[in-house]
Amino acid sequence: MRTKFKNTKTLAVAALALGLLAAPAHAEIETYTAVLSGANEVPPNSSTATGSAELVVDTNTLEATYSIEFSGLTAEQTGAH
């Protein structure tokens, strides 16, 4: 009877180990957003231009995608930082 218990225990441990190995990766998607406006500049200004930005990071693959939209500029773009 003792041998049977030992085999059952071994089978349970093996099944648990296989289950852990087959577990899916738990990637996390992190999303960052920003509102673009003259009031959010340092120092604040009276620009009527507005926009938004979004950055999405996959912590599993370490890949990032971004999107920036803007409108209302009254002059040509001269630079970004």
C-alpha cells in the first residue's frame, strides 16, 4: 500500500510541475496618456493649439507603440523635445 501512495504523490508532483511549465506568460500592457495644451507647458502660455499623446508598452515583449495628434498650430513646427 505504501508504494501506491508514493507513486500517486510522484504523479501529483509531476502534474503540478507540468502545469506550471504550461502556464501562459503574464504580459502586462501599460498605457500612458498626455493632454497637450498651452496651459500644460512650463511656463504656461496662451496657445490655442491642442493635442493628445498615447504610449502603449508591452512589458513581455518590451515593444512600444505611440500616437500623437495635434491641431490648431498657427505657425510651422520648429522642433520637438
